[in-house]
Amino acid sequence: MPPRVKKLVGLFILLPGIGAYLLAAMLIADRLPDFWFLKLLYFIVAGVAWAIPAHYLMRWMEKDASQNGK
């Protein structure tokens, strides 16, 4: 797959994915007990967790066809 197409596909996966993740994170945060330390831990984890799948998606987007064994 050409790099430009991979970046376009990645964009169409990443942007709605982040939006869905934010919506889910907000809905979960509303259901947490009202304890400040628990909310602090939740927002630290939720604020960083989105970067893990985004990292792998961006690595896939940047990998060219010669690295795929072609």
C-alpha cells in the first residue's frame, strides 16, 4: 500500500477512534465514586492509555512497503 494511502487510512481510523475513546472515558468518569484519589488515578491512566494504540497505528502508517517484505 502506498505511504500516502496508509496515512489517509490511518487518519480516518485515528480521528474517530480518539473521539470514541474520549466519549467512553467521559462516560466512565461520570460513573466513578466521588473519591478524589480514585479520579486522579483514573484520569492519569485514561490520559495516557490512548497513546498506546495510536503509537502502533502511527508506526504502521510510517512503515513503507520495503519493510513489509515486498
